[in-house]
Amino acid sequence: MQFFNFLKEQFLTIVFLLIELTSFAQKEEQPPKKIADPKDRIVVDFSYDSFMHLPSGISQKPYSLGGNIFFMWDYPFGYGPLSVAFGAGFSTHDVHTNGKIVYSIDGKYTSFVPITTKYNTNKLSSNYVEIPVELRMRTKGDHDFLIYIGFKGGYAYNVHTKYQDADGKVKVYGIKNINPWRYGPTFRIGYDQFNLQAFYSLSEIFYKGHGEPGMSPFSVGIGLLLY
């Protein structure tokens, strides 16, 4: 009996050691979880810019271009694919049309009227300082597939028109009845550093009742995520 008890004790000891070694090996094979690294902290966009509901008789040129640059702070949600990001930056937009700005007699209403003479350049330029916020989803790996849904708001610190014909060039600042605030949703979808991006302003370019109705800015284009 003592011999069998000895064998039983040795067998249980060996089983216990095997369990411990197996558990240790599994722990070695599974690296510890790591919180996702922040990404996409410098964002550069190139866009085609336009307005919804351009007045009758006003047409836009295809070279109406703009761009954004944002510096973002990215905060991952633990170990998963989601993060939230917010930041600050600047945007610039040039919309080329055949429309010139005309004021009512009292200056309280701003209209776009078609230009009937020959000209070389006619554009409305606007520059904004903006604060974007994004909810980000991206796959893990060396190359990420990404979808970002966001919102941004901004203030126009410079709005002017530029007109040029054979007689010279004229810039006009301080456009009346311009709404300097704009805000609206943003969207990105892409792979790695490259993405398609879009923005639609929920606010109009003019104050309601003081300018052409329904002229809300929008932009579509490509984006680069540099760091």
C-alpha cells in the first residue's frame, strides 16, 4: 500500500507540474493587451468648394478649390477600434462664379447678380479658424481602414471678393450681411493615410433675411493623415 501511495503522490506531482508548465507557456504565447496608440494628429485636406442653391443665372467654375489643416488630439477608447479626437485649425475657400455682389439701397440685403461684361477672375474667398471633433473607427494593423464621423464649427476672420478684368484688379473686404459663423457635420472614409472627406454647413453664408437664401457652403475632396 505504501508503494501505491508513493506512486499516487508522484503521479499527482507530475500532473500538477504539467499543468503549471502548460499555463506558463500559454501566458508566454499571449502578449499583454496594449492600449491603442494615438494616430492621425495632423490632417490636411484638399477640396472642391461650392454653395447650395446658387441664385438663378449664377454658374460656378470647376476650379473652385480650398483646403484645411487641423492639429488633432486623438484619445483611443482602451483596446478597441474606437477613439475620439478634437483639435483646431484653419480653412480657406475660393468659389469662382459669374456673380457680383450688389447691395440694396439701405445696405441690409446682399444679392448675387450675373456679370454681363468680360472678365478674367471673379471669386468669393473666405478664411476660417475652426474647431473639429471626430468619432473615429479604424482597424488595427500596419495599414488601417478608417471611418471618421465628426462635426466642426468655425469663425470667418477674412471674407472678400476679387475681381479682375482688362482694366485691373479689385479686392473688396468687409462684405455686408455675411454670417461669420459656420458649423456642420464632417465625414471621412479611407485607407491608411489617404481618405475621401466631406463637409456640409448647416449655417448659410448670409444672415437669414439679409442675403440670397439657402446658400450653405459645402466641400468634398481628399485628405491626408500625416502623423
